[in-house]
Amino acid sequence: MDQVKKRNFWEKLSLVLQSGGGLLTAVTVAILGFIGSNYLKDREITETASRERMQANETNVRIYTELMSKREEAESALRKDMFVSMIQSFLRAGSSSLDERVLNLELLSYNFHESLNLKPLFVHMDKKIRASADPAKKEYLERVHKVATEIGRKQMLVLEGAGAKFDRIIDLDSLKKSPGGLALEEGTLTLDGVTRSFSIFVHAADWTTRELKVRLQIRTVKDSLGNVETNSDEFWVGFYDFPMIDNGRLGHDQRCALVLNAFEESSADITLAFFPGSYASLKEKPYYQEVVQKLMRTNALTNQQREQQ
């Protein structure tokens, strides 16, 4: 009897467990299905929101690009009309007064000094004013000199931030007593891993035009063995030589320029600027070989940094 009762108990327990297991399986499947369905819905909502954000961003970028493009076109058209109007005042002989020409030179310089070589125009106006009998010619010369100084200062502020420089004071009294010229203290500057030494020799000075005749010698360290490459050039530098335009092209897409800051009776102040070629004027285009070399150096530096990490 006891064995029959025990057997019946286990049979009943087995039936209960079997029925409970089926129910548990059904419940588990239902829960998993609910969770999976919610997950898929949440994922679909997230992906939809992400797509909408991307589309909104693309729309905003497109609108911003179109607005900027139209703005640049309108600005270019305005600058073109301004340039044509101002340049015609210099081309029409006797059609405008000195005051109007100086004003147009000021407008032209402040708006186009980064893209145009304005030195011939400044020299022309300087000679025109000096040769005139206008009682206000001293004022006109001061205005021309002022705008040239300001343009040089503005360009130097940009170049100083991107490159390197050094200043030198020239004793013009000593220059008068030195027939062979005056040698200034050598300066060494490093830019983008390239070290160059700059030697400046002042040969003559023109107190009328306030210009200096100089010879610039550049020595570049080529490798770790100490091999040096030497280049030199001789030229006049004055207030109408702007560094973004009037500069010397060096290797590795680099430039250097001499800037005359002040010219007094007994002394002059000059600055040598050493800067990347990308900061030269808009009309200056780098050689393709220089571009390729720069890209190769950038890639090599990037790979080296990755290996160190």
C-alpha cells in the first residue's frame, strides 16, 4: 500500500512539474518575445531619430553652405566693383585730384593688401605727390606713409603668429663712415624642424625715399652631419615692401622677408620674418613638388606619433 501511495505521489508530482514546465516555458517565451519586441521598437525609434538628426544636420550644412556661397559671391562682386572703381582713378590721367587718389589708395590697400602687389602704386603716388605743387603734399605723404606702415604691421602680426622673427637696429651714422657696409648681428631661427641662420649686410641708405640696400645671406642646416646650404640675395627694402608679397622663397615651402619699421636720420629699425609659405599672399602659389614634400613629411610625422603611442 505504501509503495502504491509513493508511486501515485511521484506520478502526480511529475504531472504537476510537466504542466508547470510547459506553463513556465510559455511564460518565458512570452516575456522574451515582449522584451525582444520592445528592444526592436526602441532600436527602430533610435535609428529613426538618428536618421532624422543626420538629415537635419545635412540640411543645415547645405543651407549654411548655400548662404556662405551667396555671401561670398555678393562680397566678391562688391570687391570687384570697388576695385574697378578705384583702379580707374589711377588709370585716367588728370581726372582726379591728389586727395581723391590718396583716398583710393587707402581703400585699395586696406581691402586688397593680401592679394595685390601694391608697391608700384605706392611708389607712383609717392613720386606724384613729391613732384606736385600742392600745398598739402606733406599731409598726403604722411597719409601714404601711414597706410603703408599699418599694412606692414597688420601683415607682420599674422606672420609672427605662424613663424619666427628677430629685430635689428641699424646705426646710420656708422653706415656713413663704413664704405664697405655694415654687418648686423646674425640671427638663427627654427621653423617646422628646419634651422636657418640669417646674416644681414647693409650697404647703403637713401634718406629721400627712406630705403635700405641690403644683402641677405641664408645658411640652412641640411642634415645631422652639419652640411650647410648657403643662399644670398641683394635688394632695396623700404616702407612699401609688404612681407606677404615681397618675400624670398625658400625650400620646404618656407619664406622670409625683411620689413622696415622705422627710418630716422641716424637710425633705422628692421625685422626679419621667417614663416610658412602658406601664409604668403593669395597670388603666391606653392610649387607642386613643395606640396608633395610637405604631405610626405606630415604623413611621416603622423606614423611616428602612432608608433610611439
